[in-house]
Amino acid sequence: MDLLDGRLKFRHLTLLVAIVQHGGVARAAQALHLTQPAATRTLRELEAIADLPLFVREPRGMRATVYGEALTGHARAVITEVRRAGEHLEGLRQGHEGTVTVGTLLAGANVLLPRAIARLKQERPRLTVVVREGTVDVLHPALLGGELDVIVGRVGPAPKEGERLHQRMLYRERIMLAVRAGHPLLAPRPPAGTEPEPLTLPDALAYPWILPVEQTALRQELEALFVEQGLALPVDRVECTSILTMRALLLQTTMVALLPELVLRDDERLAALPVDLPSVSRTVGTTEASHRTRTPALQALLQHLDEEAAHLVGPPT
């Protein structure tokens, strides 16, 4: 099958995506401002080019076959790239307009990202920045599908060959056990002999915990640490991805949570417990789709992220 022989047109791809989105030719035609006969003719042309059944006709609409779903994924990517090309040209023409969409991971860049966005908006006030928070299993497909320009936050192992992802490291920081200021665990420890006993991880297990959700690398590292020390995960716990919810719970209760060092540094109402977590840390950076060109808006944001990272903790080691 040669889809580059000149028969496949952009209108075939837009119609394909519209039929999948709207569930039928009539509704797709209406959305694309086409007549239904024109849309039906275009679909027949596409199925002839593919030489495969792309849809199953059902009483209440149309359902994509496995071939239709596969081609739709590629069609969406092509349409996204064409749209981005237009934005790129418009961005070059306008200089300071456009949109950049950022995905951020749990507590991924709660200090870095706002600072970079603030600097970007000072420089380009007419630029729109959209921020979406989620976990890796949600954000990576969105990035590859063109819904995000970049993901800012914790980066893990180098992407495997074929994953079409590119990572840049900005800095490393410690993950610490966090509680509210005045928490009972921060009270002076009774001496044992002449030296006070150091606070330990089992001491913190006497209180409720806020854990990262299972889909995060931080949760996996924490579980490995508990196994290494022969401990079970706390039973009295909340699993949470929202930094605002975590902070509110910490301030209102005696809960214990894991937070990045930079978050604690800027929050006077929270405090770090003096418990060493040697195997729990994170590298903060950016993740992009390696097959996609950068728009001027994204390039400007990346520059400010680099500058703010250097101001926060210096270059990565």
C-alpha cells in the first residue's frame, strides 16, 4: 500500500477524523460544512485508497474497524502537524502571539513552572499558556497525540527506542517527608543517654500518610524503600495527585506526605521531617515529542524554564 502516490488528500483525513468523532457521515458532513453526498463520496474514495474496510455500518451510526482506528491515529497526527505549522508561521509573523500547552506531573514543577510562566507572560503578554496536570500514563499519550507541547516535571529513565520522546534534564532535588509546622513529630525528642534519638521512618508511620498514586515513579521508589527497611505501607492513608489538596490536608491534620525540597523551601506553614530518604529523589526536566518541531511560543517557554532552573538550584550535576 502506497499512501504517497498522490491519491490521498487532506480532505480524506479530516473527514475520517470527523466520522470517528461524530459517529456517522451525516454528522461529520455537517461539522465540516459538506453535503452528505460529498462526504459519502470522499469516504468511498478513502476506503478504495486503503483497500480495507475502515468502518462498520450500524443502525445508529458507524464504528471504526481496527484499520480505521489505526489510520485515524495517523490522521490526527498529520492534522495536528499541519495546524502547528500554521501556528508556527503565525507565531513567526506575529512574534508574541499563539498558544503553548504544558502538561505537568504531580508536584512536578510547582516552583519552577509558575516562575517560568510569569517571566514568559511579562515578555509576551498576548501569548496564551494552558497548563494540564496529570500522571505519566495520561500525559505521554497526550504529548504524542499533539494535545500538549511539552511536559514539565519529573523525568525518569531515558526513553526507549521507538517511544518518540525527548527528555532534557534541568536539575535534581531531594524528596522530603513533609508535615505542618508545629506537628507533634517536630517536638523535641526525649534523650536516650546523652544523645537524643534521631527521628526514623517507623516513627512517622504512627501518623496518617498522603501517598503518591500507583501510576507515579515516586510511589514505586517509596514502595522500594519500605521493602528495603522491612516496613509495610501505611494503612491509614490518602492517595493524591493534587498539590493543593495535599497542602490543605497537611495543614488541617497530622498527616505526613512526600514533597519536593523546593516546595517546602517556599512554604513557611510546612516543614520537613529530619528523616533521610536516600533512595527517593527526582530529576526535574522537560519531555517533548521528538518528531515534532518547536513553535516560537514553546521555544520561549523552554528558555525561561532553563533560566529559572539555573536560578533555583544551578545547573544539573
